Amino acid sequence: MAAPAAPVSAAVPSLAPEHAVVWPPRARQTLANGLEVVLVESHTIPKLTGELYFRSGNSSTALYAPGLPEITSAVLRTGTARQTSRQIEEDLRRMGADLGAHAGADTSTISFSGLTEFTAELLSLVAELAQSASFPQDEFERERRQMLEGLRIERTTPSFLAGERLRKVLFGAHPYAVVSPTEEQVEAYRLPQLVEFYRAHYLPANALLVIVGDFKSPALLREIDRIFGGWIAGEVAPPPNPALPAVHGRRVHLVHRPEAVQSQILLGNRAITRKHPDWMRLSLANSIYGGAFNSRLVMNIREDKGYTYSPRSGVHALRQHGFFSVSAAVRNDVVAATLTETFYEMDRIRSLPVAENELADARNYMSGVFSLGLGTQDGLAGQLSSVYLERLPEDYLETYRERIRSLTADDVLSAARAYFDSANAQIVVVGDREQIGAQAALFGDVDTYDAQGARIP
């Protein structure tokens, strides 16, 4: 007869000690024309990953031509003074490389990766696109058609409609209030506008080049100087930064989608940028409140109440301003209940210090996510880019985990009280007014809009 199995211990094993991060060599240099270069050696695979950033994005033109930087970045990739779009694609395939271009609120970016044996060729192509893009008329028309189709899809997407409305409420006349152009604005684009933006903003003194990969930094710096050194310098005007609207008291902004079977909730308030001394405190408070899968908000309205599959909170840092938001897609019949629990958890974290075990779990989570983000060339390049684009301290990454571990319950409490502005939160609900209007009105006066952004009486 077999001996009885040993009892299985119910105790959860303790975490192993956190591994030290061995930081690879980093080189930084600014070329004579103003191009800032940051290189990090990573010799695990024979590959490099890079980003050429320009500190001008959609906010630069939002007040007169929304979305212009976005379509500019898409079209610039389709040809240079020397190569057609087809030739560029053939060269990329031959080199085993990828290259893309896009624009966000504050930056326009050329992203690239490839085998290190083709480093010089790949960087030469990036330099061509940055200096001598040809902007073919047919490619412009094609990208415009794609943008128009994307806009039509966005107008049927509840999460987009909610995000657009919240940004308008929080930022008013500021460029950050504009997240997307209208179809009429895209139809009004003219090719010379793209060329004008490109020539005014794609300049070396406005640029940051970050590369992570299998190379020796001194040799690559010499190659970069050879390839990019002749790029003519120029000055770029800063983006507009008008005053923000005053926001006092809770208010509900309902975007009416007739016959919608569920509702998208998004609420938030203005917050801070990554340069603010409270950024890490706020990030930790957010992780505990709703920014992680085991957060209070998830445990409450997903695990306990079953109102939604994926509630989430986040802190969003733009260059000039930031904001905090909470989102959830819920059944129409639990809109009021979801908002009630959302504010309950917000007021609880603003009122009482977190327990030490919950604090320790959140610190470990943030430290672990940070470490995982450094495990790939893409991840390391992205972290470095944030440091230099936002002008953060040079040792920001090296000291990140130590600073997270030093945060206390008092830090979380003070951040929650300062930046989770429960009393003045702006509430956006996207759904059928007939089914959710009465529930929404329980939380403040209601303004109603259609999917195009027009007010509904």
C-alpha cells in the first residue's frame, strides 16, 4: 500500500530577492547641428532598434489643421528625392528591416529596426526620410482616403467618443482638447500644408535619435555624424499653450448612441506631467486604485460586483499638462451602480492610508513591470526616449526601483488627495440617453451630445 502523500502547504512562498539591473553602456552626444543622440549597447542579438523623434506632434497644428502632423508622418515614408515607395520597401526587405512613421500629441517619430550588418544603409534611409521626403501626390490621396475611413470607424467606437469628449471638457481651447480631425478638415488638407509642416518641424535641433542594439558606441557615433552631420539646422517655434478652462463641481457629459446595448464610462480630471515631483507617488496611488489587475477598482466592480470585464484607471502625461482617468464598459442597467462604486473607491483611497501588505504588493508590481519593460531593445529604447524627451534626470531609470520602494502610505494618501479630484471629476457616459439618462443625472447636471460632438437640447 502506497504511503499517504505529504500534505500540501497552503502558505504562499515568499518572493525571491529582486535581481539587480546591470545597465549597459550609454553614450550621449549632440551633433553640431543640434541633433541629440543617445546610444545603448545591447549585444544579445545582432540587431538594432531606433527612434528618431521630433518634438512636434498633433498639438502643434491642432488649432488650425487638426491631424496634419499625423498624415505628414504617414506620407513622408512613401518616397524621397532618390527613392520611390516601392524602392524603399524593396530595400527594407533586403535588409530584413522594419520602418514606420507616426505622430502623437507631442512628437512625430520615425521608428526603425534591422540587422546590424545593414546599420549604415538603414540609418541613411532614415536620414533621407528626415531631410528629403518627396511627398508624392498619389500617396497623399491614398493616405487621406485611409484617414477618412478611420475617422468614420472612430465615430462608431464608444471608447473613442468618450475620450474625445473628456479631452474637450478638461482642456477647452488648448490643443490637447483636439484628439482627431473631422472629415471636413481632412478633406480640406492640401499637399503643400504637409510639406510646410515637414520643413518647419523636421529639423535636427528639434530631434532626438535613440538607438539600442549590437554595436560599439564610438564607431556608431562617428557613422551617425557622417550620415546626419550635414543636416541643416533650424529653429522651431514652441507649440501654443493657452490657458485651461476652470472646472468646478461634477458634471456629466452624455454622448447619445441610440439603441446602444451597453455604455462606456470615462471620468477624470487634470493632473500632472512626468516632470512633476509627485509623479511617482501618483503612479503608485493609481496602481493601487485601478491601474493594476489586482487593484481595488478591479476587485470591486469586476470580481465582486460583476459590472464590467475590464475597469481601468490611468495617469496620462502629456508634455505641457497631464490628466487622470477611470474607464469601464458596462451594461446599461448598472451605470449608476458602477459610478457609485468608482467614487466610493476613489474617496476611500483619499481618506485612509493603505495597508502595508497592499502597499508592498503595489511597489513590487510597479518595480516588476518596469524591469520587464527593459528586457527588449524596443522596451529599453522607449524608456530612454521618455527620459530625454521629457528632460528627466540622467539617472532616472537607474534609480527608479529604489525610489518606488521608498514610497510610503503617506505618499499614496497625499497623491490621492491631490490628484484624484473626486469632487470635481468630469463624467462622460456614451450610450442610449433613453436608457441611461436618469442614472447619469444622479451624479450632476447633464450635457448631451451626438456622435459628431454637436450639443443635443
